Amino acid sequence: MPDSNLPESELLKSLLEPLLEDFNYWFARSTKLLETEEIHFLSDEDQSDLLARVKQAQQEVGAAKALFQATGGQVAIETSALMPWHRLLAECWQVSARFRSWQATPPKQ
């Protein structure tokens, strides 16, 4: 008799693995931006806080990915765990877009 969980397991793996990779990628980009640039519209404290939250999320994503891999893709992640990462990335994207827009705007003379 075939394993009835195999299709669900493969579906989970095909969705969750790339999602975790995306989180890793975007959090790494956000970390680089926050560590290397002075974001003029954020206070030093706000920029440090955002960086700390991104680094915390990177650790959480890393732990989730390690657990997922250690179980052979048999462990799912609750949506309630994914949503804070998604909201944080949306915040980072907004900061990045505003920063890039500011860079592209020539200073007024």
C-alpha cells in the first residue's frame, strides 16, 4: 500500500523550502542595508531596533529551516509564526523603497 502522506509531504516541501529561502534572502539584504547605510529618516535607535528585529527573525527562520530539514520536511510551520516575518519584511521593503527613492532624488539647490 502506498504511503498516503507522501503527496502532502512533497507539497509541503515544495512550498515551505522556497519560502524559507526567500525569508533568508530578504532578511540578509535588509541586514546589509541597515548595517551599511545611514537611513536618514530613521533615528539611530529606530534603525538599531529594526536591525535587531531582523537579526532575531533570521535566527528564527534558521531554526525553522534546520528543524524542517532535520525531519525530512515532515514538519510544517504555523501561519501564526510566518506572519510576523512577513510583516517585518514588508516594513523592511518600505524602508528600502523610501531609502532608494531618497537616493535617486537629486538634492534641491
